[in-house]
Amino acid sequence: MRPRPRETKRAAKKNRILNEVFQSGGCLRFDLARRLNIHATMAGNYVDEWLKEGLLLEEKATKGPRRRASLQINGAYGCFLGLDFEALRARTVLCDFAGKIVAQKEIPFRGTVSRETVLKKIVALARRLAEQADRPLLSVGVAAPGQVDCQAGRVLHYRSLPDFDQVPVRDRFEAVFDVPVFVEDNIRAVTYAEWLRGSAKGSRNFVCLAVRSGVGMGVMIDGRLYAGTNSMGGNVGHLVFSTAEGPKLANDLVSAKSFVESTLKVIQSRRQTEHHKRLLKKGTKVSLSDIVAEAEAGDALLRERLERLGTHLGMLAANLANLFAPEKIVLAGEVPNCSQLVRQRMERVFRHYTVPPILTTAYLEDGSLGDFAGALGVAWMGFARRFPVSEQTLSSPDDPCSRAAS
């Protein structure tokens, strides 16, 4: 049965109160009404309801003439689990109801792994962390790589893992967890996290460029996370660049996985130095940091490769700046900061190719939430999904968010 319009409006306003306290990390009653443009008496009634239900806490000041009380989310009410995976690793976090990290864990994927191995590992990782929860688990969010059908909870295609097509990620997690499970694009999850509590907090328009085992992008437009038609927006790794070897995808030029593979092919075809021999000896275990270390030890070819990597990153960032005219571009993933050589070259190329009027405001800034930003993003999304502020979401009986909130 669909909720009546009046009930829907009331639920949306009530949830806005809770989300505002969650996003701000705590605030005064007086500020809530002003920020949300809700009548102070109505806001107070909603706050009292949340306090009675145990989702909010009110800490009264012991000093001062007005003795104002601060509202806080009750972290003990429950917890949210978020998991982020890619070709090289998986990371998961367990957050309390206020969004604070309770536990976190990372596992690498060694060598070539099969589709089934990845699925088993990420589900087992999530289950192990969930077992550490000392309060009710409220949702599980999975930040998935590649082309993601969020509504169906499937990865349609991920080129960095073998046979990773039409993968029913949500189904695998729902077979283990009896709480709402949702799947989100992993870079949009990073973008949401940086906007909520990271480098982009307070920004209305920004781009998050994540370069790690793959390349992805998230876009915040007027304070809203942009997903595109069928949630397919952000496939920046499929932008095509013209190179001396012919057209190439951004993924092939700047992702950590492709850069390592292409660098190994180059040094195999050249007269090998001692630096090259050390890398080749490691075989499939060579990492980006290994290449950086050998370059910094004096290998000219590897330094040239890193400079080219910085050039392509700078061109990619400039293209995004010219296209979206953002307040900033938040950088995530290990590649942009893998070495000073790469980052400095990226900055120079970015400044050279970005339109001057855009460059007066747009700039590159590192994300502040680190390697677990994607996992944090989907954990925090669990809160917003359980307490949606959209009347359309609340009025839809088929929407998983609406079911979770009821």
C-alpha cells in the first residue's frame, strides 16, 4: 500500500532532520530549523520523536547563560557495513550509526584471480567484519568497479578482472546477509564520501577523479551526485586519447594495472638495465611502487615512463575541468601521488591546458579520506538510504530504500 501524500511529506521532513545531524556531525536545535527552512516548532517535534526512538541524543550544556544543547546521532543504535573492491584488492569498513569507523580491513588479490574467487573473498571479508559488530547491522553497501547496474545490483562488465561480466554481486551478499544490500559504482561512493566528510565538504560542484587499478569519475552538480541515464555516468576510463601508437583508452594510459603491464612490455623489448632485471624477476608481482622505486634509483627509461604518466593524468584532469568548470577536482587513488615526478608533471600539464577563466577557480586537491574512501562512502550511503529525504523514494513501494526506511 502506498503511503498517503501527507504522510510522505512528513516522513521526508523528519528524515531531513536526521540526515542533517548525521552530515554535520552534530548541531543545535535552533540551527536545524534555520538550515532546513522548517518551522522551529515542527523541527522541535521531529527532534523529540527521534530522541524518543533513540536515534538522537541531546547533550545539554552545563555552562553558559542560554545552556544550549547539542544534538548528536546515537552511534550505539546500529551500524553500517561498506565494502569496496577492484582488480587488486578489497577493503571493508564497519561504521557505527553516527558514521564513525568501528573496524576496517583490507585484503589483496594475488596474481590472476577468477570471478568466483573474487566473489567468495569479498563476501567472506564482509562477513568477518560484520561478526565484530556489537550492535544491529542495518545495511550492507558494496562499491563495485566497472560498468554497474545499481538497480539490479550487478556488474555488467569490468575489464580488469577475467570473465567479470553480468556478475550478480547483490545476490551473493543477500545470500549471506539478512539486511538490505545495495550496490553502487565505486567511484561515486568515493565522491560521496569526500563530499560528506572529506576534501569536498561544503562544495556544490566538484569532480572526483580516481585513478587506481582502473580509472573512474564521480560528479557532484549543485550538491547532488550525478549518476547519468541508467547510472552509467562517469566512465571516464573509456575516454579516447590519440597517441603515437594510435587511439587508446584512458584506462590503458593511466590506470595502475595497465601502466605496470605496459611498462613491463616496454622494458622486455629494450636493452635491460639492472633496474629492469629486478622488476622482471618479480614477474606478475610487480607493483606501481616497485617501478617508482627503480625510477627514483636512477633508471632513465622508467623516469620517462612516469613523466608520460603524469602528462596523461594532467591532460585528463584538464579535459574534465574544461568540461565541467568545477570548484575543484578531488584526486583519489594511488596513481596521482605515486611519485613527485608524476604529480608535478600532472600539475604543469593541467595548468597549461585548462581554460584560463576556469583555472582561476578550479584546482587539484587530494582526497582526505585515504584508501578506504569507497568503503566509507557506501557505508554512509546506508544511512541516507535507510532514511531517505526524497518524497518520491518514500512513496515507492518497490524502492529498496523505501522498504529499508519503513
